[in-house]
Amino acid sequence: MASNQATCDGSLSLIDFQIAANDFAEKWKKFNSAYPEWLWIDCSNRLGFAAHGVIDGYLSLQNVFIRRSLEEERDEGGCNDDEEPFDNATLVCIVPVMMEINIISMSYTALRTGFQCSTSMYRIPEHPYLNRPWYMLHPCGTSEWMKLLLVGVDNSMATNGTERYMISWFSVVGQVFGLKLPFEMLKSIG
Amino acid sequence: MERGGKEAQQYVWDGAIPLQIHLHDSEVTTLPPPAPALILAPRIGYLPLLSPQLKPFFSGALPPGVDTVWFDYKGLPLKWYIPTGVLFDLLCAEPERPWNLTVHFRGYPGNVLIPCDGEDSVKWSYINSLKEAAYIIHGSSKNVMNMSQPDQIDLWRSVMNGKLETYNRISSKLKLGIVRDDFSAKLNPSSSKIQHSVDETEATAAPKASRIPVRLYICNVDEDFDDFEEELHFDSWDQISYINRPVEINGEEFYPNSSNTIKAEFKNEPGIEAEEESKTGIIEGTSIESVESQSLSGQPVIKLVRIQGIEPKSEIPFSWVVKNLMNPDYFLHICLYIKAPKPLDS
């Protein structure tokens, strides 16, 4: 069951992420039928057996041509060798993350491995399921700006709180990857 | 002979893997080719930290170009952010000594490994891992993020140079006490007193947490595989799954052994949020024997559990394992070989 955490502290639980991701995929298909679909890739059986009650997976968008050059963006936001080596950013986040190589994926970061934190907006951590480096939009600060985006949202509407979270979140980070949210999807959350 | 907690932690910190490192054939420009380098690599260390020793050793044989060091084992590029001891436990089911690795100074496989710019990258990875552990234990990374820069540097150097005393002094400021370890006190009352004095600050300043950072590496070995003397070969990291979930124990109520804990990881792990909501124990009182007996029913079978090169006996309390065998990043790295049906899509 969805919680109202999404509208309180700007973060999203793993369970809510899966619910919201699937709702998002359905709405995307409905309102953006000309575009490829977001598909939930279930990884719960990746060991050869399913762990009981464990949600394991990510949302994937394939066959999309990204017009804006991410390489260019990376160069613009590149690391400065002279900068302070220790960051003060909140590293551990419980928010969705957007990752890209040839496939765009939305996965969940509660814990992460091996990525560095500096002023650059892109990181190259390992994809949590695909075992290879992917460009990732840095999740630091996500919960903070999501709190701002969700200011004034009535917590009693907890049932669609996660959906609102996901669509609001995507309306910001999707643009970085050249993905626009259909207006109808925005309207659907009021 | 005393085998108390303090001593066990010292053993872990003193542990090293004998490496025989060969320069990859494609990078050899001299005749005869250079001899392999023999190095003792600390278990708690990281492979890129060997560069200062390896570069001068092989520099005369290298082609012109920019050096970016990486390693492979039988063709598998090694993830540099995994501690060397864990890599060894994970990839050598039957320990190979010396461990034959290949070093490369060219052609970094950026499609497989995350970038590494030498010691700085490793240091960042370590500090980030520490933040992650702090978050799991206390729900906040603030203690690590608020460390003074001199303390961060000293902490990192203590890990790099294997200085346990310095490490304990600085890390105790992080107040990351994990679990009560009464087993060490029973084994060795004198050493536990020393340990208590080291932990005094954290013990008085913060309650012991009940969530334990665990990195679980799972190799799903072939269904027909029964003998570790047979050579296991990993072509790709896709053959090894990585699970990073908190394990909850209820201090004095249970004495779970590590295999039970691992089994709980498979069977009952409810995810972070669910676990925070429910404080009931998630570790089942099932022995490894009963896990093995499930092989006939098509369930996964645990073939081997290895932590810091040790196959922990079932009577060792999990609290002792955590306290003494964890890595300096406050994670318990557990290597696990299981025999399970292959996923349908592989």
C-alpha cells in the first residue's frame, strides 16, 4: 500500500517506487502512445529463485533517440581537479534515479556503490542490476527539491501521493535527458 | 591461547593475499618479458593502491602512452572498489596462492568498470561506503559528513597503511557501534576490557544500533558443481549477484549463525522500509544443514560461506562475526556460493 512518505519528506520508499513506477508506465502508455513504452524489468528472479516479498527491478525505456548531447553536458559539468576532495552533499538518498547509456532506466537508490560526489551533475556508478557503469543524474538534493515541489499537497490524498511524486520528479529530471512529460499526465495529478 | 575479539580484528587487519602479478602480453615491449611482480596485498586494501609499487616495476616494458591501471583475473576485469580480500574470497573458491593476476596499464575497460583515477577515487569510494554504512546503522550519514578533514585523511591513511589503533581511535568518533559482542568478553576478558575502553565514547553517546550493513556477493555455481577443487571460472560479473540489504538482529534474544542470517537474506528480506516499520526479528532459526537438505526440493543450496577468508562455524554468534570481521568501511562483506536453478532468461 502506498504511504504518504512521498509527500512528507521528499523521499520515496522502495515499495512506493514500484507502485509509482508501474502507474507511471501505464499513464505514459495512455498519454504518450507515439513514444516507446516504459517497461518494468523484474529482477526478483535474478539469482535463479525469487526471494519472498522482495521487490527487485527497474523501469526501462529503450529505442529512444536523445537529441541533446549528454557528452556535451558532461563536459560542461565536469569535475574540477582543484576542488575540495570531500563533499558535503547528502550522499545516501532514498529517491528514484535516472540512468542512461543506450537505454534509459529509472531505478531506485536507497544504497549505492562506488560513485563519487562532486559538483558535477553526472556520475558514473554501476547500474544496480546491469553490472556496468552508467551515466547517472546525481540524486543528491532530490529529496530537498521534491519537498519543494510537493509543498501544499494534501497528505490525506496519500493514495495518489506516490503517483504525484513520480510524475513531478520526472517533469524535472526527464528534461535533462530530453524526455518531455505529456501535458495530460501533469493534468492528471491536478 | 587467547582468541578474543581484539585479536581477531588485528588478524583481519594483518591479513594479506600473496599476489603474483603479470603484465598483460599486449603491453610487453621488451625481450625477455618482465618477470611477474610478487606482492603481499592487504585483505582490507584495494588493488589500485598497489600502483606505486607496480608502475616502477613494469614501466621499462610498457609502450608509450598514459597509464591507467586495472587488473584482471583469468580475463575478468576486477572491480577496484571491492576490497582485495573480498575479491579473492569471491573468485577463488579454492584459494590459489599466490593469486595470479594480470595488470594492465592501457585500454581501461570503461564499459565494464567504473572510472578510477588512482588513490583519490579509492579514497572517495571508501568514504562514500562509510557514509552508506552510517546511513544504514543510524539513518543518517551526518557523523561521517561532519568529520573534520584531518580526521578523514587520518582515517583513510590508517586503512591504507593497516594502522588499526589509529583507525579505532578515529572511527570511534563516528559513533557507529553496531552490536553488543558478549562472545568476545567470554573468550577473552582482558582484551574485551581494552575494547570496551576504545568503544566507551560511542557506548555512552549512542545506543547500539540493530541494523548491520552487509554486502552480500552471491555466486550461483553450476547445478552439477559439487567440488570446489574443480576450477571455477567467471567470464562476467553477471555471474555474481550483489545484494546490499540491512540485516536486523535482536541482540540478546538471538544467537543466529551467519548462515541463518544469509538464509534470511534470501527468504525473508522485506526491504529497507518494511524493515524499519517492523522491528520483529527476520532471522530464522534454521541451520545450514536444513538449508542443504532443501536441494531436493529445488530450493537454493548454500555451498560455501566465506568472510575474510574464513568459513565461519555455525556456533559463532553473528554479533562476533560482525564486530570482528567487518571491513573498515563498516560493512560485513559476505561471499556466498549457492547452487540454484539458473534464471530462465540467462
